[in-house]
Amino acid sequence: MLVKTIGVLSDTHDLLRPEVVELLKGCDVILHGGDVCSGKILDQLQEIAPLYAVRGNNFKGRVEDLPESLEVEACGLKIFMTHKKKDLPKDLSSYDLVVYGHSHKYEESREGKTVVINPGSCGPRRFHQPITLAILTLGSDGSLRLERQDIAHPETEQELAKEDIGKEQIEKIIRKWEKGKSYAKIAKDVHISEALAEQILRLYLTHPGVDAEGIMKKLGL
């Protein structure tokens, strides 16, 4: 039986984890539900498989040219994509697959023949929320299987809470990020865990205009 697979992800916020890359390898198509944030993630995903992506509400550079919503046909499916659930069409019956994101929370449902999926976020972790994406498998007999994929996170909330960090360190983290440094490099340079670096930069990326003091408040520091 001929099998096709579609990788469905969203809200990477400028972070493509190695575990995500491994899960996407071998996919025939990748669908991204928005908040890619920068072109480098688009390039990395396009190296793995043909990519369809929508813009979201956090973007810079050429990501701004992505559409707010997209209607495509891939792997024999008619697909609709947008970033926010509130922007979905009222009538989804003409589509086989509908993809959205934004909330960072995994959701899946069926409306008649239509599969509706929010794959959650596999970018920087938002507080205690899981890191997720989805793999859709299609058989030549018309069968369709949707599997949630969870990425293990190396740090617990209790471990993060033990870390000491101040305003000057957060400002330093932001400066290094703007210079193109990776999460791992920043964490090493500032002597914090990668998990905490992710938390700080997720807040910076998803709250335009927020400063170091604002990030400290959101983190409860």
C-alpha cells in the first residue's frame, strides 16, 4: 500500500529543534500553521520536504510575504490553513484537512470528513505547556491516521525556578539573539539552562515591545 505522510507544526518562533527535524524527515509535505518568525526556519523546513506555511502574528523579513491564510491541495487532500482559529471559515465541509495554530495548545477534531488540527507549538516552550506537533499518515485506500508527537523537555518547572537571573542578563540574552546566536550558545555564554533561555526569548518574540523588566515580571522574578 502506498503511504504518504504530512508533518503538521506551528509556532516554531525561530526555533527548529533537532527532535522535530528527525520526526519530519521522510514526510512528503510539511504544513506550518504560522509564527515561523524568520526566514531561516523556512529554509530549514524546505530542505526536508515541500513546505506550505501561513504568516501568523509574529514575523520578520521575508516571512512577512507569507499569506494570512492558504488553500492548497497536497497528497490528494484539499487543505485550508490559517494561524488563528477565529479566522477559520464557518463551513469547513469542502476541506479534508484544516490547520491552525496560535494558542500553543494541541487540539484535534473531526467535522464530518474534515480533520481539524492545531498541532500546538514545537518552538520555545510556553511555561508548563507540552512541546508538540502532528504527523498525518494517508494510505492509498483512503485511510487517514493522525498522531500527536510530544517532544520531551529537559527541564522541569522546579529546576527553572532555582535559576538566578537578573535584568542585565536578560538584556544580554536579547542582544545576543539579535546578533543571530543560537539558544544553546546564548545559554552557555550567560551560564543558564537552554530551557530558561527559551522561556526568555519566547516572551521576547511573542510580546512585541516587551523589555527586560517586562520579561522578569512575566517570569515571576
